[in-house]
Amino acid sequence: MDAVVEIRGLRKAYRTWRGGRRQALDGFDMEVAPGQVHGFLGPNGSGKTTTLRALLGLVAANAGRMRLFGREVPAALPEVAGQVGAIVESPQFFGNFSARETLTLLATAGGVARTRVDEVLELVGLRERARERVKSYSLGMKQRLAVASALLKRPRLLILDEPANGLDPAGIREMRDLMRGLAAQGTTVLLSSHILSEVQQICDTVTIISLGRRVVTGPVAEVLAAHATGDVLVRLESPADHDTAARVLREAGATVTVRDDHLLVHRPERAAWVTRTLARRDLYVAELSPVGVDLESVFLELTGTTPVAGRPRQVDESVAVDTTAGTEVAR
Amino acid sequence: MNLARAELRRLVKRRVTRWLLLLVVAVLGLLVVSEWSSSEKLDEAALRSAQVQAQRDYEQARRDYDLFLPEQIAECERAQRAGGPGAEGWPADCQEVAAWGPRPEDFRAEFYLPRTFEFRWRFEEMATPFAWLLAMFAFFVAASYVGAEWRSGGMANLLLWRPRRAGVLGTKLAALMVGLTAAVVGLSALWTAALWWVAVNRGITSTMTPDAWRSFGLTGLRVLALVLVAGVVGFAVASLGRHTAAALGTAIAAFVVGVGGVSALVYSVGVRFPDRWLWPMYMQAWLERSVELFDFRAGCPASGPCEPETYVITWQMAGLGMAGLVVLLVGAAMWHMRSRDVT
């Protein structure tokens, strides 16, 4: 089946005040299949919002090709815009209008039935506060309103840039359920977020971007599996035995790192081998567990943005991908 | 059509629009009240009172003059006897000095009538402040209408629904023009009715003729055009700057630099007809059909009447200037809208 979103070789440079150029996108590729919830991740300034803005016709790309529902955009945007609901960056609305007025005006402009306004207000939990001025809303309420505006036209593709921003824990869960529900009904969701635990829970597939280039893409499970270390965490009954145990394992051929309260055995053949080797020397294991990998650690590793104590990271300090060689180059 | 309807609704629902409209109505109301309170209806009693007062003042002036008449005649006779340049200016027959005194026609009753509101002339005079007030209203409403949309992010939101940028801006402008036209027509009708009511109760309406009404109609059309141009300028400049403040700053600059600065420059350089370089003169010419400027610096001839050279700014010249400005600014705003990123 054709991809709902297809981006190939997208380039965008912004002019700076001093006459220079800042490359926001540098040959970026992305593909989102129908009915999926696709996570779009990247450090600050990596080009996520520029990609979404380019896709929606708000900024003009310098080069590359973009398609929505198989149609070239931005040329075909007027034809496909009715099927795309989007919020890009922070929600922005005219503060003196109420949520209902805001949505009614959008519905009128887009030829959407007014009854839909009540439906989406109900859906995002703003029914009771719909008559209040938007400027009196909290960030989370504005976020809900933004999602409501994106849902107004019953989109086949929902593009959400940081939808959980400002939401309370219950709101985050509601948003997760909403996205899952929409995906179950066939809506494709492209979700940009920094809450990686959320992305890991919600998304089927993911694309990670760094300095305007794609670092990795694929199903979330595969991305995690590809970066699983296979390391094993070991705790003995007596922490005093940790040094002895490390020596025993090293003598048996393992690579071991001693931590404060545990040992880290690097990629043993089998976990049982660790237990057996230690038991032969009367060292008994109290805890043995595989070291889990999550999207956050994969993200930090792939983008090279793992915090280093005592060294503040600058915004553009992340991994630049060498697309010609297919390798990652640390910057 | 849906977008136009939504934009018109948005324009009407905006608080700035409503408050400014209320302010305009209040100012116009004050002007009407001021005209009402300073005018009186001319009835028989007022006419009789004026005649009596005129006659009384004439008689008093005559008495005052007659007191000094013998002295004047004596002086005249002294001058005639002495001859020479001192006799110049006195009549040959010194008794004629008596005829130099106050005459009844110098004390006409109409000079003593209270101020009355003569609709035909006063309405025309008040068209200029009315037009300026509405033009300012249009400028601020238009600038805020599109400026707030940019600042609040509403424009980016709307473009997600309607990606044809030029179409969006054009529709917004069209909605604004419809709204302003409705406001001008409504306010003009109210204004005319209010002044007519003042004239009926505190003035004269009998001097109105079909030609006068036609002339008022044309003035009304020119007021409408001026207000729409002010709206277009405010809208286009705020669009270019993507902020209401861009238009407000430009307006202040237009007065400070375009009037104060240019005025100081052209007067110090000593160009002929310096006022022709000031844009408000063109607005005045547009409303009053023409403005005549005089150049007194050429000096007067040794003999004959002193007639300064003139320069006439016509409404056609002003119209051409306004049309050029509108084309330039709307073109620039459209180009800017299509070509610049929405970030």
C-alpha cells in the first residue's frame, strides 16, 4: 500500500541575520505507512518542526520531494489539506475568542458542519470550558484545543507536534488513548514528541532525525532490538564478593564491569553460564537480569546526546549522519 | 465563500473592531451634540430681536460718530487751508465728512442672528473630520485584524486548512473591504440623519437642492474610497510586517517624517509651493475636490493688483496617488505572503 507520507532528500536552509545559512534539513527521508502511529524524534534544532512545516506548506523546501497520500506537495496541498489535521509547535490561538468561537470559525472556513465542533470539544474534554476565552486557558487546555482543531475535519492523517506538551498525567494518558483509538479507526498519526516513553508505548514505527538527516527508521520493536546490548546485570548475596566474582568471570572469558552495587557482564553466551560459573566457585547469585534497552537510551545513543556530567551540551551538538557512507559520525 | 463568511464573522466579533466602532460613534455623537448646543433655530422672534439690536447698534455708532464730526470737519478745513500733502485724503467739501460715518447697511440684522445650522454648508464642512475619523478607524481595524492573526499564530492555523496563501490573504482583504463599506455606509447614514435632525430643529434645511444632494452623494463616495484606501494601507503594511505594530509604526512615521520632516525640509530648502509635497494636502484635495496653493514670494508688481502664483492639487491627482499606493502595497503584501516562510 502507498505510504501516506513520503519524504525524499528534503533540504532546507534558513538565512541568518548576518547573511549566512543554517542548514535545517540536509537530505532528509521519511516514510509513514497508512494506519500507523509513527514517532518522529530528534533533539532540539534537529529539523523536526521544519520537516512538518515543509510538509504542510508553511515553509518552502530548497530541494527534495514530498508526497501526501501519493500526491506531490506543496503543489497538491489544496486538494489533500482537507484530509490532514495538524498542530505544529506550540498551540496558538486568538486569546480573546472562546474555544467554541475559534473552532466554529475554523469549521466555517473549512466547510465543516458545526455539529462537529461539539463532537471534538467533547472528545478533548473541553465541553464545559468551551465558552471561556482562550487566553484564560492553561497550556494543557490550549493543547487540547489545538488537538480539537486538528480533529475537526476528521483527518485521515493527523500530524501532532508535541501534543502532550503541558498536559497533566491524566491528559497524557487520554491523548495516548485518543491516538490509539484514531489509529484503530484507520487514521494515520505522525507524532513528534520528546516524551520517549510515550512514543515507545504508542508508536508502531519511528524515525529519528539528527542535524537534518535521518539516523534510523523502522518499527519500534526492531529499532530497540537492533540496539539491545545483551548485557546482564548480576548481584551477589554479599556485595563484598563482587570483585572476586568479576575476577572469576574474567578468567572464564567474560567481559565484566564492576559497578557500585552490581556487576555488568557484557553479552554472555547464556545467562545460565554466569550462574554456573560463579556457583562452581561458591559464589551465589542473588539477582540476574538482562539489561533492558528503551527508546530513550537508543535515542541518546543514536543522536549522541547522552548528557555528560559537568559538561553542558549545546543545541546543535548531536550526531551528523554520513549518508554516502551509511555510517554515523560523531560531531 | 466559506472562508469569506468566516473572516467577516471574525472581523465583526473582534473586540478591537467593536471598541473602535463604539469610539467612532461616541466622537461623532459629541460633534452632533456640539453642533446642536451651539446652534439655534431662526424664528420670527429671533429675526425681530436681531433687527432691533442692529438698529440699536447703528444708532449708537452714529451718535458716537456725530460727537466727533465737528472736530473732523474742523481738521479737514485746516488741512484745506494749509494745502500741500496734508490736504490729501480729505474731500474738497469738508461737509462730506459727515457721509463717512456709519451706514445702516453696515449693521444688517443677519449679523445679529444667532448661529444656526445651515445643513447645506455645514454638512459639507464636516465631511472632512468625518472622513479622517473613519479613515483612522479603518486603518487601525485593518492593521489589527491581520496583525493579530499573524502574531497569535492564527494565520498559520488557517493555512493548514487553506493552503492557497494568496487566496487566503485576498479573501481576508475582501472581507475587510465589505466590513468597512458596511460600516461607512451605516455611519454615513447615521451621521446624515443626525445632522439633518440638528438642521431641522436648530437650523435651516430649505437651502438644499437636488444638486446639493448629488454633490453630497459624490462626497460620500469619496469618503468611502478614502476610508477603504486607509484600510488597505493598514492591512497591507501589517501583512508585510506580520504584526499590528508594523502598521502603527508606519502611521507614526508617516506623520512625523512624512509631514513634520518633509515640511521642515521643503520649507528650509525654499521650494515653490512647499505644501504640494505634504501628503495630507492630497487627502484634503480628494475630499474637497481641489486645494489651491499660493506662492507669495514672487512679490507684487509696482502697479495693479497683487496676484500670487497658484498651484492646484486636484482630486484626480490625489486619486491617482492613492491608486498607485494601493496597487504597490497590495502587490507587495501578496508577493510577501506567497514567498516568505511561515515560521
